[in-house]
Amino acid sequence: MISEASPYLWATAASAFAGLAAGQASRAFLVIREGATRAARRRSARIARAIAFLSLGILALAGLLVLSDLAAPRTGLLPFAALAFAIALLAGLRPLALGAPLGLTCAAVLCGLGLALSGWLSLGEATEGSPHEVASLLPYEVGPSSFRGHLELPERDSVPVAQELGLGAAELALSVECLSLAGPLAFLGDLALAFTKPSVAGTLRLYRVVGISAPGGPSLSFPVPAYIRLLDLVLPLSPGAGSEPGGSAASSSGLFGLASRFRLTSPPAHLVALEPVSYSLRVVGGEVKFY
């Protein structure tokens, strides 16, 4: 869900309507080889549409000034608004020749982004005072060097919500992969996936549970999202040999500094039979850490 306070929402709407108005107005006064009566009729219709689009653009601009949180980070807002204006200008200038292909291209980009982010979950407002639980484990058999238990996730990503598992270890750490999108990418991510928890402070933070491991011992990896390769094409995760507890095992950033992808491993928890273990994430100083 896109927050009504998002400046990207109102700036994009204002720029798009302004671009459509400019395109229709320019089209109205272009020299076209057609009859005078027909040309005059079409010119009047185009001018009327330009005025209507301009009115909507002014309303969106008012929404930007009144409803949006202007104190929130606005990284890349002006270039993104300029891009929306340029696309809408071309669409308004040539609706059939350019508008339809550009509209289909934008829809394809949103669909591709939605597929690339499918299997990921939103952290929402995982602030220092509000940790977000990503998994809980109930061990019901614990030996000197092995355990069997029940792992449960509050929401499903690419891993089943509940599953039984075992590992040859009496201490266990959980690994998650995190994805942070900022600025216009956070807006597009919200738009593509329609999360119930909108991005916070202009940043969309996502995660998925990767697997479990024992310190210096065996590990168990969980299934990856079906369309993870789409994300790997634009933001590959650099291979990492290992990580400190709570630190980054592998990380990458790109897309003009608006996206980062990294892996976190929790501190190992000593397992005791029938004592549940909770794994939670929180955001501290803009960084995601295990709680």
C-alpha cells in the first residue's frame, strides 16, 4: 500500500498530468494535413483535454504541498518526476504511436519488479522500539550435538510457514537476506507489490529467510523465490565466505545507490528442549540488525 504522504506519489501524478497537458497542447497547434473543419474540431478537443489534464496536475501539486511529508527523504525525486513528465509528454503528443507502447512498457516494468520481489516480505516499521519477528523455533528433542524442532514463520515468503526440521547441532543461528530500496525504487516497489505495510521514511525494507546453521558446523538452506534470477540480473549478491553474528555475510549495492542487498546471520542460540527461540529484526540508525 502506498502511503498518501509519499511525495513520490503526488510528484509523479503532477508530472504525468502536466506532461499529458503539454503533449495535448503541442499536438493541438501542430500543422497537420487535414481539412480545416476537421482540424479545428480536433484542435478544440485537444485543448479541452489539455486543460483537463492541467487541472488534475494542479490538484496533484496541491496534494504534494499539503498532504505529502516534505520532511521525508526525497532522493531522486526530481529526476523521477522529470522522467514521468517526459513519458507523459510523448504519450500526450502521440497517443497511439507512442502512448500505447510507453504504457505497456511501464506496465511490463512494474510486472517484472513485482515478480522479482515476489517471495519477499516487508519489514514495515521495524524500529528499535518495535522489533519484527521473522521466525520462531520450538525444539522438542535436543541432544548433545543434534536437535529436532518446529520452525514457524509469521508470514510466508519462499519458505513454508511451518515445518519440522533437524540438524546435527545444539546451537542454532538463523540467516536472512535483506533488500533495501530507497527513493523512487521504494515507491515503485510499493506500487508493484501493494504491501499492507508501506515503506517507511522513503525506504522499503524487505527480507526472506535463507536457512539455519550451526557455528562452524552444518547448515540447512531453504528454497529461494521462483523469480530470484530477475533480481540477480540487476542486483547480484556478492558471495561471502562467512559472517559475524548479526553481520553481513555478503552484500551488494547498485542502481545509482538506491538499492542494497545483504545477508545477515543471527547470534547462535543454545537450544533447550521445549524452550522456544525467537528471531527478530529491527532497524537501528538505518541499518537492519537482529534483535
